[in-house]
Amino acid sequence: MRSLLFVPGDSEKKLEKAFGAGADVVIVDLEDSVAPQNKALARDIAARFITEHRHQTRSAIHVRISDLSTDLTDDDLAALVPVKPHGIMLPKSNSGQDVQHLSAKLRVHEAENGLPDGAIKILPIITETAAGVLAAATYANASARLVGVTWGAEDLSAAIGARTARDENGRYTDVFRFARTMTILAAGAAEVAAIDTVFPHFRDMAGFEAECAEAERDGFTGKMAIHPAQVPVINAAFTPSAEAVKHSLVIVEAFEAAGNPGVVGIDGKMYDRPHLKLAERLLARARAAGIST
């Protein structure tokens, strides 16, 4: 998962554009982008559109449902599980227990719709509440459905009373960088994908490219998007370069040729096991992006 594009579930026009945008994942949104009075309509439109158009896109389809503290979650699942989305995005997740709670609900809906247990994966947003940030470590071993974790700043701002998430230079302030850091560490502990949050200023492509590069540098493997124009930028930023793939292959092959020792020398430089692990991770990302290794 490199690019994950949000699209409101109540707009067929936007759904059609999103399905053709080239994102690795399209997130059909039933939560924030849908007005309360349009929730039922959004479920109907989203379910019908996914049924009719899922074979016209290479994108995986995830659905962002309403959070577990509402009375809307079960209706969201009842409407969308029958159309077999690849995953569910869980907003405002407070801990790994919320993932387990959702997993139990999914198990019932999967059985009712003839789907295998565990067919639908879960991607939680883990920093939209203060409790969620502090419980980041609880996602390790929470569920076999867990495919990644991601974070968000806007709801956290409201939860803690912060006037803004960014400083005058456009960088996240300390508390939000802490939430970002906890997301990377939570993903590492759970051995799942770390997905960076959205960049709201979709016309500021220079700023967006810089944020993508910083995210990839720090260990994120993908980023969420709010506009189709952001998708190719994300895909480029999170696809390993040919040079990086070549260098990683050299490292892996050197360890294999030497019988997988603790350290190898390549062109006068020493490489140890952490270098090997990084190389293997990069090659896995390359293969996921369709690059032959």
C-alpha cells in the first residue's frame, strides 16, 4: 500500500474519478466526509457502486466506517460487507482492543455473507484521540486482520484543544510529531505497514512532495490522499528507485554468498544484519510495487 485515496461514499461522480486514479487503495468514506443526514444514502450509493465497478479498477477497496462509539458502525458493516471490500478503515481507534472488537463484528458479518473468516482486513487510525496515541503499543498481536496503522491530526487537535497542528513554517508541532512517531513505532512493533496522514493543501505540490519524501525517509511505506492529483506523487515517492533496488540486491546477494554471516564487506564498506534487514524490506516494497527483483 503506497497510495490510499479517500473518496466520499455519497458521490458517484467522485467515486468514479477515484476508481480510475491509480491509487493502490481507494478508501470509500462513510465517516467525516458524509453529512449525518446522508449516511444511509452513502451506504446505498457506495455498496451499489462497488458492486458495479469493482472489476474496473486495480485498486483495493477499503471502507472507512463510523467509529465504534457511534450507533452507526453495525449499519455500515451490514451494508458494505456483502459487497466484499478488501478492508475496513477504523477511525478513532483507542487501542488494539478496538481492532479486536471490530474483528469480532466482521467475523459475524463474514459468516452471514459466505466469506472466509479473516477475509476483510483492518486499517485503524490510531491517533485521533489522546488515549489512542498513548495506546499505540497495543496493536502488536491485536489481530491477524491488521494490515497497517495510520494517523490523523485534525481529530486529535479537537480532542486535546490544540488551536493548530502545524507551526508557522508548516511543520507539525511537537505533540503531533509525537503522534506521528508513535504510529511508525506501532507499525514496527506489529510488523505491519506504516501509513502517513493526509496533506490537506492539495494545490501545494512542492510542500506535498517534501512531506512525502520525509515520510518515506522516516519509515512510512505509504500515504493517504484527499485528491486524485496527489496519487502519482505518492506512488513515485514510495516506490524504491532502480538504484536503491540494485544496491539492496547487492547486499542480499553478498550475505547469501558468504553463508549469511553477521557482517560482510562490499566495496570496502562493512554491512551488518540491520543493513540486510533494510535491504530485504526495500526489495519487498519494490516487489509489491510491481518491480522485478
